[in-house]
Amino acid sequence: MSEINFKCKKCMMVFNCDLGKISFPPDLERPKFEKEIVCPKCGKLSINQVELTELGQSQLTEIHLSSLK
């Protein structure tokens, strides 16, 4: 389970989302999430409909660095 903190661009709500397993394929510019991003107010969102918060950036960096070990 990997919870990442996002901000919805539609309703501006900040929320944590369980994305399951997160991988970092070398051929993609973005991480790949096992589960979809779901805003509590707006429902399922694409990666383009959310922003990573500062906390979310730290969380994702920590997951990425631990995947390199």
C-alpha cells in the first residue's frame, strides 16, 4: 500500500490516495500506479487532473529511492 498526497485540480481538495504498488518504468516519464487516483469529491481522476502536494512529492521520492535499493 502506497498512500500519496494529491490536490484535485477540479475541486482543489487535498487528499491521500492509496495507489497500491508504484513502479518507475525507465521508458515512461511518470510513475505507474497499480490503482487509480480517486478524489473523495470528484471520483476517479487522471494524473493530469491532480497535482502532487509537497508532502506527496516527498512520499513519491521516498518510494522511488527505496525501489533503487
